[in-house]
Amino acid sequence: MDITSNFDGGNIEVLGPGGPHRIRLAIKKDHQSDFFQWFYFRATGALRADCRILIENASQSAYPDGWHNYNVVASYDRQTWFRVPTEYDGTRLIINHRPEYDVVWYATFAPYSMERHADLIASASVNPLVRIRSIGQSLDGQDIDMIEVGSGGGQEGKRIWFIGRQHPGETMAEWWMEGLLDRLLDTDDPVTRSLLSKARFYIIPNMNPDGSRRGHLRTNAAGVNLNRVWNDPDEKNSPEVYWARRNMERLGVDFHMDVHGDEALPYNFLAGFEGIPSINEKQLRLYHRYQATLARLSPDFQTEHGYPKDAPGTSDLKKCTDWVAERFGCPAMTLEMPFKDNANDPEPTFGWSPERSKHLARHCLDALHELIDDL
Ligand code: ZN
């Protein structure tokens, strides 16, 4: 049996020879960093063998709680990603699977390759509503793409920002972006038509192209966690944030969402900016209203489970949401989706999935539509 990960987004290390009943693997660390959790590999030659795949360093990963009640995803055609029974014994992640074909891919979550990102940009670019900008280059020399949609409202139009995948292993964030763009480019959709008459959209679907291609969990090519440098980004080590911030300064921000995935919590939730120094009543009220509206519109979204809120005045503004909320005085938020599933409506065959991520994005636009006039 052969195991490989030398492809776009791949990550695994083979620890030694062994038959299908004892395949010993380890996840590689992000380059110049200690973070690891994302894996994506291909296995060949195990047709109808009872495979037992051991990921031996699972307990040393960034979020070992992420392995409890978790099942890996697998695919034969790289289109449909289904869940495979997985155990976590406190040390190792153990995948038990009997492949039905010669070749099978396994991953932490349905992968979103840089090739697919290129297809996303190409398909958006031919739409007359869209401008594509390369706002800068990553350290590996990839474009950092920004998609501008519409010019609604003229000078008074609201400026709406969505960014995703600062943490490259959180691939659900870019699947979510596909759903967002599907809806935002559908000019027969009345919600889209109304939004585009009032707002212009600035979308960075992949903030971390290098980490994505390298198969990282959390950092860029220099080992920088991009969501910890927003207060002081460095053109040499974190150009992704440096250029995103420059564009926000240039264009302005009235509403902002940063899209992520959470390894441990089996829910969709938002995190806000309660710890910023200059928090204002209006931005907080709009954020709470957005949260409540999304919970009403999407059964996949909830407000009971999430992160603890920062105490007032304690934020160091390193996180994107906090920095944007402080700098622009507007509602800003971090959307978290599960790697596992939505425990309020579990779907055992696929778990949380690309399709469900896309649906949530569509509902995020519905919720925005309900409050856009008050931004
Ligand atoms: Zn994240």
C-alpha cells in the first residue's frame, strides 16, 4: 500500500513500512511553526483490505479536543467526501476503513485546493459585476486575490467585507465563499438585487494561499499565524494581512466578517469584539441583531455555544475582527463552522460539509439584507 501527500494541500508523513492493518503516519508541522492538525493524503493499493490507519502524533496536535467524537473524511472521486469511522485513544487517531476502490483520499475536512481557488477566481472574473484585484503577493509568490462585486449606492453605498481562510486548514471557509459568490452573482435573486443596489462587496476568499498549498493548518510560509498580527502586520513576514489592511484603509469598512472553522466545537457560531477599547453601542447592537437574525433564518446557526467573550478593554487588537471593529467602529465578526458536524442537526454520512457551508453563506446574506439599511 502506498501513501503520498505530495500534491496541492497535501500533508502527511509515513513513519515506517507496514501492512494495511497497521499503517503508521504522522501529521507534519506547519513550516517554521509548531502548529499541526491538517492532513490530506492518498492511499493506493488497499482495495477491499481492512485498513487500520494510525496517526500517531494526534495528541500533540494544536487542538487534541478536535479528535473527540470526530470522523475523518474520505473520497474516491475527490468530489464527494464522506465520513469514515475514526477513534481517538488519547494518543493516536485511528481510521478504520475498507476501501471500495484502488485509490482513496483522506483528509481532516473536504480539501479546497489552490487549483479550485484559481477556478473560483476565473469563473467570477468573467461576470460583468465583478472586478478581480491582486492586492499583493504572498511569500511564495502567489496572488492574494480580492473579488469586488457591484458598486451599489454610489458614494453612500455600504462597504461590505468578507475574508476567509486566514487559517488555511479551515477549508470550510472557502467552501462557504463559493456559496456566498453563487448567491451574490445571481442577479435573478431578489435579495442579491437589493443588496447590490445598496452596497459594494470586497471579498478575499483565501487570505493564506501559501499555507493552503503547503498543507498547513494555521500559518503562512513564514510560520506566521495571520490572525495574530492585525495590529502590526509586516510586509516581509505577513504581506497577506499588510495588503488586506491597506485596502481596508483605502476603501473603508461598514460591515466585516472573517470566516473560520473550529476543530472542537460541533456548532456554527459567531465571535465578536467585546474587548476593544473604543467599543460603541451602535456597532454592538448591530452585531447582536445580526447574530439573532442569522439564528432565526438558518437552523444550522445558533447562539448558545461559542467562545467566551473578552472582558471590556482587554483586546490587544491582534485578531482581525477586533482590529477592524476598533479601526472602523463598525460591526465585525468571526464566523466559526465545525470540522465535525452541527450537533443540533447531525448528518452522520457527511458531517458538516462543503454543501452545508455554502448554504450557511447564503443565509448570511439574508441576515445582512435585514440590517443593511441601518449600517
Ligand atoms: Zn481559524
